[in-house]
Amino acid sequence: MSKRSVSVAVVILFLAAVFCGGFFFFYNRIQRSKAESQTDVVVAADPPGASKSEPDPSKSLIGKPFPDAKLVRLDGSQVDEQIIRKGRVVVVFVTTDCDACETDSKFLQTVLDRRKDVTFYGIVPFGPRPESPDAAAKKFPFEVFYDQNDSFVYSMGINRVPVKVYLEDGIIKKGWIGAVRTEQGKTTFVNWLDSLE
């Protein structure tokens, strides 16, 4: 065998290895992305198929008081935190650059008026205020506050959004991780909302 033939064979093997490695990497990444984007996970229980490798620290908060934080409105005015600690409230953690948050907000817009006794608020836990607070007001169908010190992020162990938390008089009763995307997830959420007594 000539040196040229050996060189060509080595180059072909190298290119084949690079192609196979790249294909494997991107295939796994796409599959992981699909799994994460279709999550309708209820925090109060371990649903079938829930990832055991990513424990949810907020599960330990069920039954405990909602933590304190310094909240401000989009216009910069201070928020009296008691408004989220009275009655039935769903707090939705969102960011303005999150596609899943926007998807979740479109679904939530369809259920906001189902129960007049349940109030929805959004909290932006990450990063600085956006350049245009009006953009955040248009993106989300509920009043949005900013968590100035990222207090909720640290105290609740939130590492991705959207996350929804249901409170009764300031006590955490239930939570959901990820956007409600599937028809089954939408039906489950609506049935839960309608079942509140």
C-alpha cells in the first residue's frame, strides 16, 4: 500500500469519526431540548417520566410561607407584598426573553377570567429591567413585578422559567415547572383551577 493510499484512508476515517461524533452530539441535544420543551411538571408530586437526575429544590417549599422579596412595578414604584399574600394567588416566574414564558402566557390568558377569586401576577427574577417596560406589559396578560434582589431565585431554588406557584394566604400549595404546552397539560391545569373550593 502506498503512503498516499494510507493518507487518504486516514483522512476518510477521520472525517467519518467527526461526522459520527457531530451527529451524535446534535441528535442528543435535540432530543433533550424536545423533552424539556414539552414539560408539564407538577411540583407537588413526582409525575411519571420526571427526571430523577434534576431534583427540584422547590418541592421542599410546599406548605411553607412564600419568601419575602423587594418587588417593584414596571414603572419603578414599590409593591406592597401583601397583595401576593392575601387570598388565592398564582405567581408566574417569567423573563422577557423567554419563548416558553410567552407560550405559557398565551395559555394563561385563556384561563385568567375563569376564577375571579384567583389573582395572577408575574415576577421577573433574572437580570436587569428591560429597556421597555411596556414590552413586558404587552407580553404578559397579568401584572408583572421585578424582583430587585433576585431573592426568590435564591430562596426557592429557581433555575429556569417559567415556574408557576399557587398560594393561599401566602402559603405555597402547589407549583408547576415549565410551560403548559400539551392539551393534556392544559386540561389538567384548567380542571385543577375549576376544582378550587
